[in-house]
Amino acid sequence: MQSHSIKEAIEKQYKIFDKTADDPVFLTQESKPSHVLLSADAYQQLLNRLEELENILLTEAANNDDNETKLVLSERDSKHLISVMENPPEPSEGLISLFD
């Protein structure tokens, strides 16, 4: 994953947006991560995967008599799930305006 300062993102916005086709791009402010840019496809895939995982959990919970549900995730999926749970993504007005 790449990281860019917000100032650099503004100056090189088109190149950075193009990079989101391959991987999420982290933006930093004062050398600390502040935002993540995802392509619309990657964002939709993330939402679809979360919905799929919710459905698996609900199905397993409904089928499990002792209410013990286990979910095994890859390290990558686990990091994404935790990140989204801790910081639910809300598109900024600037990002929304790009799709209008």
C-alpha cells in the first residue's frame, strides 16, 4: 500500500487516483495516516465481502445449538474487517463530488 501527504495528493491527484485501481492509497497529514482512497470497485468489493461474512455468521449462528460461532479469516481480510469496524468509511464531500 502506498502513502502520500494530503498536500502531495492535491498536487498529484490524478496520478494518485489512478493508483487506487491497484491498491488502496493512504493519505497522511503530519506524517500520520488520515484518509484512505479506494477505487469504487474496491470499495464495493469490500462492502460485498463484509455482507458475505455477515451472512456466514448469521447462518452459522442460526445452525449452531451452543451459540459458538467461529470465523476464520485471512490476515488481509481480518485487517480490512477490523479497520472498517473501527473506522466505518464515510465518503467525504470532495470524494462524492468526483462521482457526480
